Amino acid sequence: MDFDPLEFFTSAPVVVKADESDEVRDRSTKSDFQESTDLIWDSKSLEEKEEEDVILHLLDLPSIRNQPTYEILLLVLKSLAPDEYCNFGETDENNDEDTKKIDEESFVNWLNAKNITIEQFEKSKSYSNIYCPLLSNFKILPKLNKNFPKDVLINYLTSIISSDLNWIKGTDKKDEILKIASVRISENLGRTAIHDFTRKIKLKIDSDNSLDIKLFEPSLTSDNLGLKTWGSSLVLSQRILKDSNKYLYGSILELGSGTGLVGIAIGKIISLCGNNNFENIMMTDLPEIIDNLNKNIEINNVDKSKVKAEILDWCNPQSFLNKYPNQKYDTIILSDPIYSPHHPILVKDMLNLFIKDLDTSRVLLQIPIRSRFENERSVLFDLIKDKCGFVEVEDEIEHGYDDFGKQDFIFKLFVKSKTNSN
């Protein structure tokens, strides 16, 4: 392996917040684990405060020492699941609005989103009414996953999976609790540990309209970074959506499609616009990526007559060439293609192999600015111009985000023409 996947990941510092005016609430049923925390209770009772102002604390969660029921543990663990992933680090704006001031109807919608039945919620009250009454309040429960610092939450979840849960009858129920608690832990350990999930992408068409795309992302295994959605693909998709007729032309090949954001967005554009200048898109990636890519094409109901996905190994493209002999493309798209010193040469070979030798042919390249790969970026740009016969007609640095925060991205548009024409 030519690279370390951890080079792509940075961890954010954990900040624990507490209200200095709060006083510790006395409880005779505190466990040793609870007593060791520094979390503070609000001195005001729930009746004296607006429900929207209530801050949940660790002591509001069911203590293992009190032998919580299966139903209350299931409710808490499902409630602690993150809201729907939207773009990078954001949650769905509508979901956020719902939890600010929630009514019975929106609470039922929230339960459905968390895969919690009304029956499960009602059964949990036999425990919560006695030991953790705030969890029986339908206006407060949806706030549960927004109240705890990651390290504190991991400690609590660890207290669950380290218990034998011998008071819960039924091996299946115990296994379910342990499995969900483990998933919640993985969600708080960073992207390299996160379980399977579906990310919602919102792309702006104009001030009033947007394009919604859903991308399934399996858990990260080995060095298969193509199973994750990266910031470059979001930035490039948004750029293309704003002016597709400027950037897209004729037949389109995407090299390294990953989870499929760019290609699926283009497929949606073709359906929406009826396509004037561009015809179809061939999305490609490695064998271990292609099944998930096809799954995302299915999820988004993309017109398969306009969008295809095939295996294309840059080191050995023969299987693709056997299936599509002499196939050339007007537009080639790449998003974040460099994480090995060998990649600039491989990209150059793919461009020479698949681009049409026409003045209208172009390459769209979106790449993040990573300090470790400055040399590879420079080599790639030179190869595209010197060895592939392209001219750079657009070069822009723009700001965006990935799962780890703000990031800068370079966009370049290359054309075969020797004139600076878009």
C-alpha cells in the first residue's frame, strides 16, 4: 500500500461544556460511574423552565446499577443515533427545526426516523417515570443526541457493553442492546470506525430549488477510500449543477466515481434538463467499489439508459477495453484522484487512452489542497498539459467542507483547444 489512509483523517478536540451556575442534584441511586463524572444538574425543576431550555445530563440516562429494562435501553440507544447525515457535518435543516419546538405529530415522525415504535416508547415509561422522568417527555427526548460530549457518551455506552445485562430475559434482546451500543460507540470514534450509513446530499439548483441525493456508505475497510464520499465531489457537483452546459459536453467518463455523487448528479441533470450539449455518463471504479456504486445508482432512481457503472482499473484497463473497444469520450471528470505517487502517471495514461482528440474535448478536475501531496498535484497538472495536449482555461481555489471541517479545493478545466475558449 502506497499510502496511509489515516493521512486523510484529523481528529477534532473534544470540548466539555457545563453551566457554572448549575448545582449538583442529589440522587441516592447514583452508580460509582455516575459519581465519577463532573456533569452538573440544573437547580431549577422542569416545571419552572420552558421545556425547550432543559439541558439533559448524564444522570438523566438509565444507570446500569438500577438494572434498566430492555425497552428503556433500546429507546435511549436508538435516540442517541445521529440525525440524518446531510452533506458534511450538517443535519437536515428540517429535522433541526422540528426539535426546537416539537408537537405530537413531529414526535411521531421523529420516532419513525429513529426506528422506534410508539409501543416501545410507551413500554419504556415503566422505568423512565421512576428513574429518569425526562426521558418520558416527548418534547425533550428528541434532544438526547445533542447533549453529550463524545468522550462522556462513550464512557456511558461502554458501561452498557461491559455489563452482562443478566436481568434482561432473552439472549436476542441482550445481543440487540450490545450491538446497538457498539454501533453508537463507533459513530463517536471518527470516520475510520463509523458503521454503514446513508448520507443525504442537498445540491442547490437555484435560490428556490435543490437536488436531493442519497448515498450509502459502507463501513471503511482496508484502504477502500472510494467507499466514502469526499468533499471534492460535493464541491464539483455543485459547480457543475450551476452551469452544466458550460462544463459538460457530449459523452462523459468519470474516473474514480467512488460513492457516485458527481455521476448521479449529472444523471439527474440530464433528466431535468433534457440535455442539450451532453448525452450520457459512464461511471467507473475498482471492483471492490463498483457494487456500492451500483447500489447508489439504484437508490437514486437514475435513468440507466443515461448512466452506467463499470469496472475500470487504471493499472489494468483491459477488461473495460474488451467490453468497450475503441470507446472515447468528450468529457472526462476526476474528483480527488491522488493519494499515491503513482496516480499522476496513471491519470495521464487514462486521459490519453479515453479522451477524444477534438478541440471540444475537456477534463474537469477537482482536487483538495493537501500539504502531503503538493508534489503529486504539480506533477499531475504538468502531465495533463505536456503529455496529454491540454490547455488550462479555468483555475480556481474555492472553500468547502468535508467530514473533518473546512477545506480548500482546486478546480481546473482543461481543453484540447489551443485557445482560451469555454
